Amino acid sequence: MPEPTVIIRSDRARVFGNRHPWVFSGAIHEVQGSPADGDIVALRDRDGNFLARGYWNHHSQINVHVLTWDEDQAIDDAWWRNQLTRAISARAVENALHERTPNAYRLVNAENDNIPGLVVDRYADFVVIQALTLGIDRRKQMLAKLLMEMLSPTGIYERSDADVRVKEGLTPVTGLLAGRKPPPLIEIDENGRRFLVDIYNGHKTGFYLDQRSNRATLGNWLRFDPEADTRTILNCFSYSGGFSVYALDGMAKRVINIDASADALALAKRNVALNGFPTPEEDFVLGDVFDVLRKYRAENQRFDVIILDPPKFANNQKQVEGATRGYKDINMLAFQLLKPGGMLMTYSCSGLVDADLFQKVVFGALLDARRDAQIVMKLTAGTDHPVSLTFPEGAYLKGLLCRVW
């Protein structure tokens, strides 16, 4: 049977030289054959020249996710095994760069590891996967089988409940894929710090693995600060207390956690206690971060370090303008609340707000706050979250470490 073929419009074919893995519906001239959603299709120009091969989905604006640019490469079980092996092997080297080999990290980073739509995270003896596209969703049982053979985890749990699945015509799915069911909380080790992770209900797959190196940066900064034991730190959108544990381990005097979720604050409290630090009730503040910071400003409170790690503010292009207003507002409040010489760690995980735009927004917030600041360091996701050079959208997490005067 002939391979289903997608013919690319003449004015769009030349961009395939850049090897971007997404093929939008507007780039397609016609479809030859009758591919079912999730089937492998060949991409060719109108002269019949091979361009790429990937999986098809007529429901999505991204009709094809490219898997290979090699015409002789078949997309079979051996191909999937090879791609998983390549991604997993790379992490062994990356993990060796850390203070202490972690047992929780990203194993497969979707398009950035040339497996579009698949996220695989490890939490101690368990693996969590996200099938973000229909093409991966159709193959998740096969992929789980391969991962069981390659990693021998106790179990593989699925957290395919990300909003992006709606664009693929998929509904949220969670549940056990292979092996034994994980416990309600899994204890992990990250650079010698201990955390409890809720892979059933937690954000993303349970923990902000992408902030691992940035948490370490904060801890190391404080460890070498001779006045760390006098510092009061504000951890906004604190979730399960990752930055807080590193700050306290870095000898900070006090860390105040703010989050809108009571469940997240309860887990943060447990994580702080798990690492041997006192957990005064007043250091866990339930509320909207914007409102709490305005209250602190009205009370003339000041802090030595403020961490802003908000959730994604923009899920589509229409929300970008509103997102930039939100980022500007929250950063202006932080600038106003910092003591002279204080430090701001500020982040955006909105992929549609690139690093250049984010820096301009923070600059605007600085002007409105009438403060001065230096960028000490630009921050991004850890080494277990590589970014493909052909897929700049993979650099979704960007941050700035600023000294404020």
C-alpha cells in the first residue's frame, strides 16, 4: 500500500530546510491517500521531492509533527527505541554535572529530543509520561513497554491532562500504564535536598523539574553571602516549596511562602520540615500573590530576596498582551518591595513571551517602580531540559536574576 503523502505548498517548501518539526495546516497543498489520525505520512514538495516524515492529525492546527528528515528511515519500533535511548543516555552525562546525582529529572523533552509530543519524567523508582499529541497517544502503550524494558521502573503513570491536548482533539487522561501504582507521595532527592512529590495532582507531572539548576543557584548564592543569616526571602507562587528549601539550606534567616493553593502550601510545609527546618505557620501565606504584595507594600514591608515564579500567563497569542501586563505588574510590586541591594529572581514560563519581550517587560516594571537594577544572570531550564536549535519554542522558561538599588 502506498505511503500516505502530504504535499507542501510551493511557497512553504523552502522553510523545511530549517528543520522545524511542526507543519501547520496552512502549509499543506493536498493530502494523497487517506491517513488516519496518528498515521505516519511522508511530506513532499509539488515536484515529488522528499522533505520529511511524521505523524498526521487532521484535528490539530499542526497537521504533522515531523519525526525524521531521512527518506530511508522507517518509523518503526526500532526507531522509537533508538530515540528513547539517545535521550535517556544524554541525561546520564548531564546528571553528573550536579552536586549530587538527582533521582528526579526529565528523561525525554518532547520536540527537543526529537520525539514530538512525548514528555517523560523520572521520580525515584517511578516514571511519569505525558502524551501531548494524538500521534503519541496512539503509541503510549508501546512506549510504556519500551520504557519498562529500558529503565525497569516500579511503575509508569500517565499524566496526560495538559490543556494542549484539547488542540489535538484529545481529552485529559491519567492513570497507570505499566507496573505498580505509585504511592500518594514520592520522596525524591535533588542535590541532597529531599522533596515529597504528588504525581497524581501536582502541577505538570508533579514537580517543577525545570527549575532544578535555578534552585541550586539561589542556594549557592546565599551560601556564599556572609549576611545570609539576616536575609528575609519572599517566595511567591511557592507551590511545594522548592526554592524555599534551597534558601533555608543556604542559611537564610526566614522564607515566606505565598500561594493561592492550600494544598500546595501544605506540601511546601511538609517539604521544609522534611529537610529539618522549622515551619512557623505565619511563613505560609494563603492568598493571591498580587493582593498579598500590594498589602506588603501598603505596610511598608521590605525584603532581601524576592522570587517570582508564576504560572503560565499566556496560553495563546490573544493572551500575550494581558500576560505582559500581568508580568509588568507583579515585577513592579517586587521592585518596590526590595531593600536596596536586594535580589529579584523573576521568571516567565509562557512560551509565547520570549526572552527579549520578557526582559523589556521587566525593564518597564523597573521604570514604573523608579528603581535601578542590574541583570546579574540570565536563567533558563536545567540541562535535563535541552532546547533543539531547530525548535526555539522549546526555550519556554526564561528568567532574570537582578540586583536592585
